[in-house]
Amino acid sequence: MQVRAAELTDVVSRLRRVEGQIAGVIRMIEDGRDCKDVVTQLAAASRALDKAGFKIIATGLRQCVTESAEGEQSVDMAEMERLFLSLA
């Protein structure tokens, strides 16, 4: 399943924000910040990564279904299931 990059500009933006969050978590740890604050930020980054992954899968699935309707490509349901479960 090949996903067109133009359809994932919002995912790239989300991942850039996560990149900043992770850098912030590293600084928090290095600065000796409270464990609760560090874990809260880490959990937020983790959720953002999961959402980015699901968006990529959903975009790919939508693309495959559209192409399938035109007779060009079929959806590999086992691969789709594996991708979804890899984010669980």
C-alpha cells in the first residue's frame, strides 16, 4: 500500500509537533522536572503518534478502496489488520 504524500500533509505537521514534544520531554528529564509532568507529556506525545499512524492507515485504506473501485488495486485485509494491530 503506497500512500500519496500530498494526502498526508496534516500527518507531517502532527509529527513535527510530536518531535517538539519529545524534545521537551528530554529537556524536562534533564532539568529534573517532576515525574508526573514528564509522564503526562510523554503520554500526550504517544497519543499524537498513534493518531498519526491511524491517519496514515485510514488514508491508505481510503486510497486502496477508491483504486479498487476502478479495478486497479485490491485491499489486502490481512495487511490492514496487521497495521492497525501494530498500533495497539
